[in-house]
Amino acid sequence: MDFPARGTLDHKPAEVRRPTSRLYALDGLRLIAALMVAAFHLMAYNGPGWTERVQTLFPVAHSFAYYGWTGVQLFFLISGFVICMSCWGKSAGEFAVSRVTRLYPAYWFGVLAAACALWLFPGVRDIPTLSGLAVNLTMFQDPLGVPRVDSVYWSLWVEMRFYLLFALVAWKGLTYRRLVAFCLGWAVAGLLATKLDNGLVRAVVMPEHCWYFIAGIALYLIYRFKPNALLWGIVAGCFLLGQHFLIAAHASNERYADIKAPLWPAAVLLAAAFLAMSAVAVGLTNRITWRWLPTAGILTYPFYLLHEDIGWIFIRHTEHRLHPYAVLAVLFAAVLAASWLVHRWIERPLGRWLRRTMRAGLEEMRFYSHPVPSLDSPPPATRTGERRGGH
């Protein structure tokens, strides 16, 4: 198959594919985002982990670790970019298969591991009920108002809603025009939703998060085709609007961490995230091909799922035996090792089985969706033959 040169437009962009080369920089950015979030939870949050205040344990580092919550915004930017890259040219069914097989295998393990840890070592958080655990396995605990087994799962519901919205575009096939229309339409809906006192509309449109996904989509279009004023305008507009919603996120995380901190470092980190993703989009990071980065990328999702509740339990049982930094070093190393094992023995085999099973189910659905001729009617060829024979 001949690939068009970068920047070449086609009347059917959904049929045009870029050569599939891995963007190593994205793996590195994923790892940075995960470590930022983990640092926030384990070094800046005065919660159920440490019995002493983090300001005492980490008098300098906690001020930097606090801003790790902005790693979530970086995750959302990457997600908008990667979803377009991985799903271009795929049908809606293939899109669904790719998302389910990507999210659920490690997630199921993470839910069960966190629940078992909370049952075996109570006192850190509320112990989940069996009913609550069952609902958490679906990843739909938030819309049902069921407590999360691990609080970090809130961002997965945001991702899931993004996928459901994106499926509307994937249904007809991804094209340049459809994605631009989707970005602009979602942005307008996000602005309107802020003025509506309607919880359902806000839950669907996600005005506090949508700007990062939209910017990621526009950046992918820049990467796949070429930069232009329209796409850069979408990215710039999303940054300007996103920093506004960052104010509310900062206030919420101040209450969560029980500290007072200036806002400007969060805005600087958001700008750095947009600049880093823009560098990926225009190809400035293409020379980054360090071999360890793909491994870092595959560890990111299991690490994100496992680090918080299990980390707090580990801290509670080791904080009086080791120096605080030694506790964190052992914890991070152990969770990274566990993440590799989850990828090797859970994600890969279970993902392959799910992919095979779901594709078989889609094939059966397509097969049985075709009209079935009546058993009383002879085949069309037979009727034609009878007419010709005059019998």
C-alpha cells in the first residue's frame, strides 16, 4: 500500500493511513503523568497513608509533589491524540474492541487487588462490599453512585465518557472534516453546559475536562496532516479555556490535600503539557527512540491503577521501619515491578482472548443481521429456472 506524503489531503481521509511508527515520546509523557499523579497522592495528600503530616515528612518535596495532580490533564491530552492515532481507519466495532481490550484486563485485576488489600489490611479506607465490588468491575460505579474501590478510578469514568462521545464520529469513519466538526461542536457544547443547571448535560459534555481531549484530537490532525491556523486555533482556545477550569481543580485539590498553594505553577505545568504535545505533533520528538520508553509506556496504566490504595496500605505498615524516602523508593519499585507482571500475565493474554471473543461476536452479529429468506420460498435461482423452463 502506498502512503501519501505527510500533509497530503484526500477526498476520503479515513482511507488514508500514516505508516504505523511508534511515538516514543508519548510513552515517556505517559510515565511522567503517572509519576506526577502518584507523587501527589503519596507525598502531598494528608490522608490515610502517613500518620504524620506530609509537610513534616517532606518539608520541601511536598510543595512540588502537590502539583502532580496536573498529570491528569496531561493524560487527557495524550488520550485525545492517541485515540485518533490508534482508531483511524477502523470501524465503530473495531473501535469498541480496541477500547475494551485496552481498559478492562488490567482494570479488573486492579479492582480485585485493591479490594483484597483493603479486606486483608483494614483501617486505611472503607472496606468495599461485595455488591460494590461487582459494580466496580463494570467501571460504571460513578453514574450509579457506588463508592469506588480505589479513588483514582474517577478519571476512568471521564475517559469512558470521552470514548462514548468519540464513538459517534467513529461510527461513520474518522475523517479530517468530521473530527474538526466534532471538536468545534464539543467546544460549543462545553461552553453552553457551563450555563445550564442540568447535571445530565454536564455529565455528558464534561465542560471541566473536554478541552484537553479536544486539543489532543486537533494536535493529532496536525501530526497526521499539517499545521494550519484552524487547528492551532483550536489548540490555543482549548488551552485558554482549560486554564480557566484549572482554577476550580486547584481549589478542589487544595481542600483534598489540606494545604494552601499558589495557582501559577499549575498553569505553568499545563502550558508545559500543551507545549510537549505540540512538539510531538510537529515532529520535534521523532528522534527520541530510547528503547526503554515503550516498556515505560506499557507500565503506566497498571501503575496508575495500583499505586494509591495499595500504596497507602504499604506506607501505613512500613512508615515506622524505614525513612520516608526509602518507603517511597521501595513502594515505587514494587508497584512498577507488579505493573510489568500485570502487563505480561494479565493484560496480554486476557486482552488477546477478549479481542478474539469480541471480534467473533461482531462477526456473528453481522451474519445474523442479514435478511433470512423464508423457508417456504424456493431460492431465487430455482424460481428463475422454472420460469425459463415453462414448468
